[in-house]
Amino acid sequence: SHWETYSSGDGRVLIQSSYTPRGSYHMTMDDPSSGGYTTNEAWLKLNLSGHTNVDLTFYWKEFSDETHSTDGVYFSDDGGATFVKVYNLTGGNSTYSQIALDVDQLAANNGLSLSGTFVVKFQQYDNYPITTDGMAFDDISVSGNGTSGLAKNGLVPDEYGLAQNYPNPFNPVSQINFSLPQASDVTLVIYNIQGREVTRLVNEHLEAGIHTVEW
């Protein structure tokens, strides 16, 4: 519910299981018409007000996609009214590579603030189907320190959720995100494969929102 997608011409942005995602699904961008150029965009709307140390991580690959100057990651601090390109998506290959961006630093470098109407835009420009062209994205994650949930959906998640720790495997640090639709007593425990408790990361009453714990 935090995403919006746009395509010009015959372009398309899809969530699908084809073309070898890292897990069950990934987000792909292409133009099935094999002719006219199209611009594909995926907007991730965030509330970054009050947050620091915000990181954006994702996996990305190309399908024989030639380089275009508009391919990249863009930031906006005014709800998408204006965008600044902060990272080029060029020189990829047909296998996934991980990208990690320091949102605080990139925003500051480009005169942007971590606002309550922050948007991260993934953009691809091209003219052929994904079998010979296009891009794919997977495991897109935003984490940071702050007092409110990152998702801009009334600041409160719709349901309880526990995300996969990231990165996994890891050395020495991994992060775990979980969401609370209302203030709740929370216990977050790590067990080993024998079912024995290793550590108790959280055992307290927490406010509604999206929370990040580091192990």
C-alpha cells in the first residue's frame, strides 16, 4: 500500500514470479511492445520525519538492458512534485547484485530533507520486453532510527508483521523489522535450530509503528 507505479506508452511494472526472483516474487520493468521507448517508475512513499541513519538496500539486475541516462534511483522530499537522481542504475548484469544507499547522506548532498512526504523512485527507460531488455528489483528495504513508523500509511501498519532478518546470512550484524498496528507488549526471541533460546532482543511495551532491532 506504500507503492505507486507509472508507465508511459506500452511500458509495464509487474510483481511476478518469472525470470528468477531471489525469493518467490520480484518487481520487473520492461516494454512488451518491442518498439517505442517507455519510462517505467515505481514510487515508494515514506515518512522519514524524525528519523536518522536511514538506509535503503535492494537487489537489482538487468536483462541485456543498454545504458540510459535516466535509469536510476531518485529521491523527493515534496511528495514527488520534484525529484533528484541520486544513483545510476547502469552496468548491471543478469544476476542480482546488492545495492546499499545511505539515504541521510544522499539527501543532504542534494539539498533534500528527511520529510514526512519522502519518495524513493526506481526508474527504467527502454523499448523491449524483459526477455531481451528490462530490469528487476528484489528485497527492497528501508531502515532507520526514529520515533514513528517509516511507512506512510497513516503512520500505523494495518497488521502485525515480522520481516525476514537482513542481511541473512550475516556477520556481524543483522536487522529485524516488525510492525505493530497498535501499542502492544512485545517479546522477540532468537532460538537456535535445536529450539534453545539464544537471546531475548525485545521484552517491553512498544507503541504502534514499524520497529527495527539490531542483533
